[in-house]
Amino acid sequence: MRIVVNTPAGNIGRVVVERLLEAKHDVVVISRHPEKVAALTSNGATLVRGSIDEDAIVDRALDGADALFWLTPIAFEPADYMAWAKDIAHRAASAARRRGVGRAVVISSIGAQHDSGVGPISCNPVIEKAFATAVPNVTFLRPGSFMENLLQHVGTIARGGTMYTRYPTSRKIPWIATRDIAASAFRALTDERGPGSRMLELQGPEDLDQLQVASIVSEGIRRPVAAVEVTEEQAKQGMVGVGMPSVFADLLLEMYAGLASGRMQRTQARSAATSTPTTLLTFARQVLKPAVDAALAQ
């Protein structure tokens, strides 16, 4: 199969490409930065150099493609992220239809049943509809909170054993490793199921609140870690302080409010199909601990 991946430098897209190349598929990657995908192209991926918001680039990449992996990236450059995200998805879906692409896997999110009140996730209903109407066989994967998001706390963990969070410390949410999302995407891209739209929520191995997360992280990195819930204003100051545009920080605060209110509830029961294997303890030992150790060594 000839499969196009639109975010090959990301945590999910990179693993999808690696899995596809190992399985001897013909893989096309779209990237503005060849150096970021050099390991993939050296292993056989074909690079179409350019941006996913350039119609000619996406159209060229989809020439002769059987399938498309689509993930709408987080981007701070657009003045209106929500409008931009919906627009590029519409244009990519239209290009897929023109090129006769028969299959797509689209990364969405738990909470995507709502088109408002869940921050950047609110754009996903429009994105899902665009691909559902353009591609005969499409799978929407709606994962929970990425374990990799915990890497943003490496500095404060190393300095003071603290994770400052806007997630409500008492509300349980599903946590998932991005490598498990990539594995699900690989299976959906390469299975033999026939036409139709399907949605699968990816819920990790268990739901955890922030206090449980801190306890597991403590065990995994062998250092005490506490979770401290910050105010909305403190959270915004922190996000803007590291260079995030104020308007995007507001979107994330809306998402956190959606978590607190329960608006971002999953819609599928936990099952063998929705659960994934990587535990937070495994992630903490394999990913967080080396990052914290490196920070401590500086």
C-alpha cells in the first residue's frame, strides 16, 4: 500500500511511519523540515517537502495513495487556530476525494462529541465529518490524555518534586502512551475491513486522577513527586510565560474546564478494544525517569 503520513516528525506519526516501513509499505511523508525526518527517509520513506496547509503539496503527496494518516497538529502561528484546523482538514479531505484515496485514519480526541466547551478539541467534529464524507473507509481514533504531556513537568519535578497542573486533582481521566495510539493507527491503516466510518476511543490501561499519577510517577522515577492544582490565572501565566500565545492558552483553559465539569467524558465503555497496554508506571520508568535524570545532571 502507498500510505501518506502528514505529521511524520510527531510522537505518533513518527512511530506510524516506522511501523509501516517495517511492514514494507510505500510511505510518503509531508514535512517542511527534511532534517526532522531524515531517519525515516533514509529508511525508505519518500519526502514531499512543504506544509500541510499548501494545497499543491498535499495534492502531490496523495497522488497514487491508497491511504492517509491525518493528525491536526497543534500550531501557534495561525491567528485563529480553530478556523485553521478545520480549513486544512477540509482541504486535505477534498484532495483525498479527488485522488481517490480509499482509506484514512484520523486522530481525534476523547470529548470530540462536543463542538464547543472543550477547547481545541471542539474542532474535531468538523474534521471528522470532512473525512467521513470524503473517504470510503475511515477510522477515527479518539485517545485520552497523552502520557507524554507529563514531560512538560520534568523541570519542576527535577527542581522541587512537583507537578503543577490545571487538571482537577480529583477527577479520573484515561491516560495513554502515544506509541499505543500509533500501534492502533497502524492496525487501522493496514487491516482488511471494508468500507465505512468507525470510531474507537483509546483509553489506555486505566483511568487515573492527578494524585494517582503523582504516586505512580514517584514510584517510576524513584523520587517523591506531588501534584499541585493551580488556579486558572496561574496556569495561564505559566503557559504564556513559556511562549504560548494568550489566545491558545485560553483554548487550553477551556479544555481543562471541560475536564473539570465532566464534559470530556468518553462515550465507549472500557473494553479490550478501547484499552491499550502501556501502563503509566512503565512510561515513567522508560521515558520520564531518563528525562528527569538528565535534568538533574545539568
